[in-house]
Amino acid sequence: MSETFRLYPNIGILLPAMGYGDEQLHDLEKTINNTKCDSVIIATPIDLNRIIKIKKPNTRVYYDLQEIGDPNLTQVLDEFVKKHKLTGKKK
């Protein structure tokens, strides 16, 4: 978790979920539960309550993402498919 704050020093008081591997989830759970706060707002694509135990009042918010500018998701995926020579055809 501390590495994330070094990479993104302007993130402020937000706590990003930077992955969902076992170690990352353990780190996230420990950080949330050791943080002094009144409540936690969960704004990740998945419901963190399903995969970690948050011992604080919390609520989940939902949002829609609108892509602005380049590269957009389609461009990133197209580049990835081309780079890795993926065609969707079974060999």
C-alpha cells in the first residue's frame, strides 16, 4: 500500500484498491481497518465486502465511466491483441 502512495503522491485521502491478489487484499483490509475514520465509501467495480472484512460502517457507490480522449479502451485492447498476435481463432 505504501508503494501506491509513493507512485501517486497527489491522491490525497483516497485509498485505492490496486489489485485483488491475496497479498493486496490482505494489505487493503488491514489498512482500512487500521485507519481512523467514521465510515468507508466503496467505489470499486466489485463489492469489497464480498472479499474482505471491513470492520467499519461502509457503503458502496456505483458510477458510470465515460471515456474521454485517447487512448480509449478499444484502442488499448486493439494494440494488446496486435502486440500479442491474438486473433480469437482457435489453433
